Amino acid sequence: MNLRKVFLAVALATFTSVALAGHCPMDMKEIDAALAAQPNLTAEQLAEVKKYRAEGEALHKAGKHGESVEALGKAKAILGI
């Protein structure tokens, strides 16, 4: 019974990591498209979006997909997407 729970936990963790890994590039593309449309943002907001976008990509490349999705989510929130 305990072995079954351990297997389930490992499988769930693996699936979640893979799902988040695929989510990051989609978020980055959305952010890039929104930036290309020249959104009506203050200079401070634009700087924040660019910072979170860069941070999200770096975290994605480092394999920290949950943190990447979080950073990219902050950028998307500022952009209203």
C-alpha cells in the first residue's frame, strides 16, 4: 500500500513538472506578442514586464518551471493577458 502511494506521488510530480515545462514557452510567446503590439504601459510597467519575462526564461532554462510560470504570470498580469 505505501509503495503504491510513493509511486503515485512520483508520477504526479513528474507529470506536473513536464506540464509546466511546456507551459513556459507558450507564456513567453504571449508576452512577446503583447510587447510587439506596443501596449499602453508606463516606462516602469514596461521595465517590470521585461524583467519578469527575462527572469521567467532564465528559470525555465534552469529547469525551475514552477517558478518560471510564476514570473511569467506576473508579466502577463501587468500586460492584462
